[in-house]
Amino acid sequence: MTKKLPIIGITTDNRDNTATSGRYESASTYSHQITLAGGIAMLLPHEPQRIDAYVATLDAVIFTGGVDPDTRPFGKPLHAQARLIDPQRQAFELALLNKLKQTAPDKPVLGVCLGMQMMALHAGGSLCQYLPDVLAEPQIHENDNHHRVCFLDNTPLPMLAGITSVCSHHRQAVADSGNMRVVATAPDGVIEAIDCPKRAWYLGVQWHPERGEVTPSFWQHFVQTAQQPLG
């Protein structure tokens, strides 16, 4: 049976984290990894009126990294060190997460760094908004530093097999994963991966797999899971 190349949606940032910039941007490493794994990358403008069409068209979605979400809509005050993403992006991504949950729960979803944090907030969780407040050595999570990752059981998820070291760049982290499951932590206890066992491929990672710091099987597993046979 012939299979079509899966179409993977990739969320975008607004330059300078403001909609008035007039420019979307995305790290090319996301689309490059998807292409290498056999998929077609599609960048997603923040057009909420097209969310239904996006979900109908796409075979999977990546929620990409960025700066910090606004926690006030979730009942938490902002930390003084927070650097906010564009509110238009936040509203769009939350609406997209909601639509995927409601109408396409079987489509693979990957959240990277900020994307994982958005997934946790959407799932009723909360964030540690400034790691230097709670860690003695927060620098291991900054500036693309590499550190070990510890899985919480002896049989990590298939897409995470073989991963022992990750590349991180963040100042916030998930403190409470809500109704998602914690899959992995850093040696200092920072939550590094969360998933939803009730969904086939719904995973958030705090690190940056698009920067080539995982085995190729990670992206191949993601794209292959998104691939659907043609009728």
C-alpha cells in the first residue's frame, strides 16, 4: 500500500516576541530533522480561524521552544525575571492544543522546551518560573549545556531509547505536570520529559532534540508514527 509523506506542523515565534514585528521565525533545525526522517515540514502562522484546517491537514504537530509563557491566565503571578512570548502565540498554541485533544487525540504531538511547558499548563500543571531560585547550579540547564537524563523506569518509551545526555537551554521548568506523567528528570530533579499514556504519541521534552542531540531513531519514530496509509 502506498504511503504519503506525513505533514508535520511546526509552531512559529513572532520576532522579538511581539505580533507587531510583522515577521514569523523558526529554527531551521526543526524542519531539517523532519525532512531527514522522511516527513514534510509545514510552518504554522498564528491564525486561529485556521486551526480546524490545520488539524485536518496535519499528521502531527511540534510545539517549539521560545521564551516564557504568561502564567497569569493560569492563576499564577509572573516572576520578575519572566521574558514573555507574544500573547498572540500563546493564545494560538493553547487553542491548537485544545483542538488536538478534542478532535485528533491520536495524532502525534511533540513539545520542545517552551512547548513542553505549554503542554503542562494546558494539562493543569504549573511551572517553576526561575530555576536560579531553586537550584544550586542552574547553569547546567543554560547555554546549550549537556547533562544526563534519568528515566523513571527501566524501560523508557521507544522513542526515547538510547538517550542518555541532552542539550538544554532554559530558565523555567515544569514543577507540576498536571494530568500528564513525568517520564524523565535531570540528576538535580528538574523534570525533563512528560507524556500522556492515554494518547499514542503525546510527549514533551525540556531539552532540544532538534539540535541533533538525540539518536536519529527519535525523529524517525515520530515521523513514522505520523505516517498514514493512503486508501
